[in-house]
Amino acid sequence: MKILIGLALIIIVIIVLSKRRRKEKAKANVPGSLPQLLQEHVAYYQKLSQEDQQTFVAKAKDFLERTHIEGIGIEVEDIDKTLIAASAVIPIFGFKEWKYYNLTNVIIYPDTFDETYQYEGDRRNILGMVGSGHMNGQMILSRRALRDGFSDSADKQNTAIHEFVHLLDKSDGAVDGIPQNLLEHSYTLPWIQLVHKEIARIEHGKSDINPYAAMNTGEFLAVASEYFFEKPSELAKKHPQLYEILSKVFNQDLAKEP
């Protein structure tokens, strides 16, 4: 009996120590200079009130503690972790409790890659991808695209935000451009109608939205969301209906004067 009790105690100690190590490792994944890096590199964060900045930092830390980030052929730097966390938090900042339960790993490549995840050779034209099948729960990002998305020259484009919007879309089971977990039922039909109308305008060269949005409804949501978060006032002016529904989807009115 004493032997069994002893073994049980040893197992409990091993479990407790293992959990503690995982927590310590997760905390080590959070850059000590996270608030400073956000202030220096993320325009969205710069515009927040001090209270909202504290909330943003807390959400970013939680994301980094829950998500494994690794580099392929490169060393992951604090700025990479910061920008990935920012890209994750920005689309969900309007929701208190949202977490990316459908993501476990973010893999960073030096630059573009192809459909077989190769980052050397020809035909490398992919900047970011949400995995499916055996890659389910994984996101792959080009580090160049990640950093470019937060540069002053980004101009309505942010690859990492694009991919995190795909994850949000996927949370209801399908990447179809209809985020049922975020979009009120009454807005579903107007949204679908608006998407098809705008895709037709893109195909006829009558829209300033990135033509990649015309690939399908899933890509339209992700591309339009890049526009929404990068240039909200411009989107509200040029595409008021689109802006209105996206502000409902993300529970954020970014074009509103502070």
C-alpha cells in the first residue's frame, strides 16, 4: 500500500513539475519589451487609449503563451513574435473572450514558399497560409510579408492579419467568407449580396480593392478585412456599406473620430 501511495505521489509531482515547466516556457515566449515593440511598430496599437493598450498587451501575452512559434531556416526574433501577436489580436480586439482554439503553431519562413511548403527554388509565390488536413492547426507566414505588413508602405495590405481572418472564418467549420460566429444572422444575406456585387466590380476593374479578393468569397473577406484594419477611414469613405458590415463583424468602428 505504501509503495502505491509513494508511486502516486511521484506521479503527481511529475505532473505538477511538467505543468510548471510548460508555463515557464510559455512565459519565456513573451518578449520583455512587448509594449515598447508594439508602440514602435504597430499603428493600430498607437491609436488606442492607455487602458485599451493594456488590454491589447494582455491579449498579446495570452496569445504568445498559448501558441508555439518557430522559424524554418531563420531564428525567430522578438519583433516577429510581437507582430504575429498583434496580427492575432487586432481582428478579435472587439471581443472579450475570443481565443484561437483552432491554432497551435505559427511557422515562419524567410520569404515566399510554394504549395509543398518549400522556400527555395522556383514557383514560390505564397506569403501566408492556414493549414488544413495534416497541417490543421498550423499557420505559415513569410517573415518578409509579416514585417512588410506593418511598414509605412503597406497600403491596405497585411498578410498576417489576412491569415488570422481566415482562422476566424474557419472557426465555424468552413473558410467560406461568411463568418457565422461573428456575423449576426440579419446581416448574412446583405453581406453575401454585397460580396458578389463587389467581386463583379473588381472583375470589371471598377474597384480599388485588391483583385485577389475576387478569387472567392473566403479571400474577399480576408482581403477586405486587411483594408478595414489598415485604412479604415478610406474604406468607410469609398465603400460605406462594406465598412458598416465589417464594423459589425469585428465589433470595431475604427473610422470613428476619437
